[in-house]
Amino acid sequence: MELFVYVFAALFSVINPLGAVPIFVGLTQDDTLKERQRISFWTAINVFIILVISFFIGQYVLDFFGIKIEALRIAGGFIIVNSGFSLLNRRFSKGRGVHKEIEADAQKRNDIALTPLAIPMLAGPGSISFLIAMYQDLKTLPEQAIAVGAMAAVALTIFIIMRSAHYLSRILGASGIVAISRIIGFIIIAIGVQYIISAVVVILEGINWK
């Protein structure tokens, strides 16, 4: 249970679907309720698939390119910290890789569930690097199954939030979403710093100081 809560909380903080609410509302403002529900559903499914693939296959990609897990932790830590600062500074779109050109192109797409909603807006480099690094710490099948369950729970939460995005936007307002995202941003920064510190400690312990 502790592992499930940890993975869910960390993933939810890094992905921060609440911070994506204004972008989702902007991209789907002309769609019907049924279409918004369909987009929300497939966005959650796509995010879940991306997270699971990253978790199980990411290590083999690192091995292919000869990248050590400590390097990934440091790089991922910096990405996560940058995402946290983006939330603190209210640069949601820029921090998620959604620029004006991408947003304009998304308005013309028939289906935006995969891009830009699922990737890079939700399942971005931060969550992907987090899962690849976590895979190294979860050696047994039960632990990995719990992690996948936490990913499914995050995907379900994303579906609920995206489906209620227009309602949440009216209830919370821009100031409410900013306040929540700033709190989450602070947590994200702490997660990123912890990843960098843990990688540096492992590197220092492996150095022969004699």
C-alpha cells in the first residue's frame, strides 16, 4: 500500500493534470460534451500506455545507448525541477512543451488525445525518466504490478479531471488552478532535487578515494 501511494503521489505531482486544465479547456472549447468525454478517455488511455512502455522498456533503451541510470536520474531530476519552476512561475504551456505553434496545430486536428494532450503535455520527459529510474528499484513482479496499478489509478484520475475540466475551470477559476499548481510545483521541485542528490551520492560512493 505504501508503494502504491508513493508511486501514485509522485506520478500525479510530476504529471499535474490540474495544471493542464486551462490548456484542455482552450483546445476543446468548441467541442460537444460527448466529444470532450471521448478525448478525455483516450487521453487517459494514451498516457497509461506511454507510462507502462516507459516503465518496462526504458531500461533497454538506456542500455542500447550506453546511458547509466545515474545519468538518467540527474537529467530527469533537472527536467522535473524545471517543470516545477514552470508551475511556480505560471508557465504551464511552456513547461509542458506546448507552444503557440503546437496549440495552433492542435486546433486543426480531428483528434488531440495523443498529441499534444497525452504527450508532451501530460506524459512528458519528467514522468518518463521518473519511471525508468524507478524500474531499477522495483525488482519483484508484485512490486512492478503495484506500480502499474498506480499508473492505472493516475490515468483514471486524469480521465476524471479532463472530463470535468470545463466545470473545474468555472469553479476554481484561474487563480484557484494557479494556487494548486504552485503547491504541486513545489513538491515536484523537491522530487527532482531528491533524484539528483540520490544519483550524486551513488556516484560519490563508487569513487575510489584512495
